Amino acid sequence: MHLISHSSQPVDTDHAVARLRTTRLAASSKPYVARGSGTGRCSNCRLIASHCICGLHPGVARTHAGVCLIMGDIEALKPTNTGWLVADLVADTFAFGWSRTEVDPALLALLADPQWQPCVVFPGEFVAAGRAVHERLPLPGETDGETDGETGKSHARRPLFVLLDGTWSEARKMFRKSPYLDPLPVLSLNPAHNSTYRLRRSAHDHHFCTSEVAALCLQLAGEEHTAQLLAAWLDVFAAHYLSVRCHLPLERESPAHLRLRALAADPAVG
């Protein structure tokens, strides 16, 4: 992993989730108005100006692994969406809207791209026997056992984590009703801790938000620093968001802020 950009100044967001949001808004018959929009949100970080985190952006990471987000209908429009945070930091993040009746040809092309080894991230208890995997994926420089038919050389395909980004009921529907995902292996995560995400309610502590899942996947693929950076970025975003929602003072020297700053300054930290 290495950072390909870094700035202490607000940055223009031009990533896959932002583009999907623009496309989704253009297709809407009426404006999508999120709670709190009347206060004026930053178009980049989605927070109000007094709590904007653009100046804290640690830079975009070029990683061996990639992330493919398949997003519920209005997920990209929600200011609490954390797939946006993944796209903020991971250069190879792709985002597509989900439909039961149609599939974006660009999504199918991505899943068929020979440089990638896609796997769907989903709980193993909902998967047919033999399809779920629990082991780590190939690290940079390792081979996956496949051989080029012309050269006879082994090659390593890059892990592509396919995350179903939506509510739990939406994710289950996407998993069941997307036949193009059926041939893919399913990565079942077994984290040793509960979710710390606090921006939306969940009936289950073991239900992780999209950003937390992406960080676990990156860690599994050997992208330890980017995983920690993403976790810190989520913590800072959540702290700023909850400060507004709950009318709490914002502690700009909190452990989350200090952690993000240290990780951004020194990739060896952590």
C-alpha cells in the first residue's frame, strides 16, 4: 500500500460512490432530502460546514485488493452511508446500483476481468455447503494456483471484495436475487469483536457497517495499514456526525483524531 495523494485542505470528491450518487439523483423524480439537509452539508464529506472533515482526509491508498460495492436503491444518497468512506480511501473502489431486473454491464465486466478474483462477503450460515471460505486470500506476490495457458506462468489475481451495501433485509435480497453472483465464492468473516458503528440502529451487535466489513476484508488480504486507516476514518466521521446529531461538543483531539493523524503521517504506525 502507498498513498497516491494527501492534502490537509478540502478535496474534491470524485470517486465511484459520489458518481453513483450523482447518477441516482439525476434519475429521481423528486429531490432526496436527508434529515438535517437544511443546515447545508459539505458536498464532499456530507457533514455541515462546522464539522467538515475534508481537511482531515488522509489520502487515497493504492492497494493490491479492491472493493466492489453493490448498493441498495437509495444507499448512495444517505449521509450515513459508509461505503462512501471506503471510496474516500481505497483507490480501486467500484460502485453499482442494484436492481432485481437489470444488471449494469460494467459490473459484469468487472467480475469477469481476469486481473481480479472476486468474492462475495456474506455470512456463511446463509450459504450452501462448500461455497463459503474463511481463510485469508492471496497476498501481494503470492499465486492463486492458476496458470496462464500461453506462457505457463503462474499469476496472482487481485482480491476483489464484493460488498452488498444496504440494510440487512436489502443485502439478503441482493444475495438471493443476483444470479450473476452465484458462481463466486463467498467470504464469511468471523470477527473477534462486535460492531462499534453508532449512526444507524441494528438489532444485532454482529451486524457490521460496510466500512467495518471493508476494513476486515483488507486486513485479511494483508492490507493492514489501509484497514487501520479506514477504521480510524470511520471513527472520526462518526464522531463528527454524532456531535451534530446529538448536539454534543466536538473533541478535535480525541483518540480517533489522534489515531487518524498518526496513521496518515507514518504508514509504519500500527
